[in-house]
Amino acid sequence: MRSYQNLATQFLSPAPAAELARRCDSSLTLDFEASKLASNALSSATEKAYQSDWKDFVQWADQADVIALPASQHTIAAYLAHLAIARDLKPATIERRVASISHSHQLAGEQSATGELFVRRVLAGIRRRAAEAASISGERSATRQAAPIDLPALVKVCAFIDTTDARGLRDRALLLVGFAGFFRRSELVGLQAQHLERVPGGVVAHLPKSKTDQFGRGTTRAIKRGTTSLDPVNALDEWIAKAEIVSGPIFRSVDRHGNIATTHLSDRSASEIVKRRASAAGIDPLRISGHSLRRGAATTAYRNGSDHLAIARSGGWAEGSRTLTRYIEHAGIIVDSPDLGL
């Protein structure tokens, strides 16, 4: 800062010099504040991952005696091949490395070659190679998803649930609400009584934060009242009444004596409940995960005529989500809200 003041003093009278110094101070303050805001554009975890990925790329480029910044499409493609073959990294991890390289180039004001045809074709080859290897070994690949629990499967699973006890009421509510609201596991177990708003036709869940809501602006999920015995709102109300919940977590652990805890279930517990209930209905639990309800809801909505955009809005998927695209390949009829047939 003193250098600005010295420069001004040499060429200007004291009054203009002081004004110039004040403006420089203000400009630098604004630059600093802008830098702080820019640093908050990404979550700390994402920023840390990007920095680690970029460091790895720079080290590889140094060893290969190629330029890291700006990197040509052939340099990037060679690095990706190295990650896939020499290090045997998963396609999802390699795709994140591509995003990290692109991010670092943008920060440096350089054009990124990550979107060039040759890089995209190498990525496609990496994904195909991983899928073929998984198919041969019988293992689930990164491109294979957990089997969906669609409406017919959900009906079957719920038919095997004994709702005369607390666990049964909780598990039926968890399954139906998770399906009807397209909930992620973390969102489902994080539901609080204060998040629920009763509206004509069902319940609106106000989520303070979700996976695609990185800025914590909050989002909502609609839980429509059903017209069959599998009414998710009715199942939710029966569980809330049984657990006498007036505040705090909705889905809580229940011990073998039927005692209901005050703390929420973990993500893993929710996944285990889905697996256990599916297994009881004769569905292979190895094909089921905590994502099965969410995928099943998207699959069912698409079959019932909902289009890609309507399903994305209802489930909180980011626009153009590749995960959702894998669930439903083509758009259907546009409707305001997905019909799940409950």
C-alpha cells in the first residue's frame, strides 16, 4: 500500500495524492473481498480435491516432460490413459480429474482442452473398458446402478411388513416417503418434524440443504397423498403418532424391545432397512441399495408419462444430470408433477 502512496506523492499535490491513495486502498479492499467470495464458490471438500488433483497432474506432466499449463488435448488424454491403465482408477475418479484440470485452466485464464474430441473419446473408451471388465468379472461397475424399487416392487415389499409394531410402522413410512419424495438417503434420515408443512393434497418437506444445493438456499419435496392403501402421508402420520414425534428427527432407531430413540437413523441404517425389507419380500438384497427407492420413483414416474424435467424438479436432480439420464433415457409427456400411482 505504501508504494501507491509514494508514487502519488512524487507526481501529485498532497490533496490529489491522498485521494488516489484512498481509491487504491478501496480498490484493493474490494479485490480482497471479491477473492474471498470467489474462494467460497466451491465447497471446501471440492476445493481440496481439485487442488490435490491438479498437483498430481502437474507432477505427472513434469515426469513426462510435457507442459501442464496450458495442456494440449493429447497431453490430457495421455494422462487419463495413465490413470486408467497404470493406476487402474475408476471412471468417476478420472472424470473428476478432468474437471480439476479444466478448473485450474480457467483460474489461470487459459483455454482448457478437456472438452476436445480426442479427450472425450478417451473418456468414453475408459468407461467402456471399465464396464466390460466388470461384466466379465461379474462385479458391479461404475456405470451399473442399484436395481430400482419401482411401484410393483414397492407394493410387494410393503405387503411383507408387519405394521403392528413400531419398527414396521417406521419402515413402511420410510419406504413410502422415500419413494414418494424422491429422497436421497441423507435427506430422508435428516428429515425433522419442523421441516414438514401440511398442505392440501399432502405434505411439503422443506429441506435446509441437499446434495445439489451447495449454497444452502434450501429446497422442497412434495409428498402427495395417495389413493391406495400405500398412502405415504397416512403411513407417515401413523408412524409419527406411534413415536409421539412433535419435534426433532422423523426417522429414528427402534430397539428390539420397541423403544424409540430420540436421534435420527444413519444413512447406513436406512440402506439396511431397505435391503432387509426387500429381502423379506424375496428380492435379492445384493441388488438393492439406499438409492433403489429414488431410482424406482424416477423409473415409475417416467413409465407413467412424466418427462425428464418434471422428474428432475421433483427429485432435486441437477439440470442435465447424467445419473437421472441413465435412469430414464428419453423424455415423455410434460406434466406438472410426476404421477407415481400411489
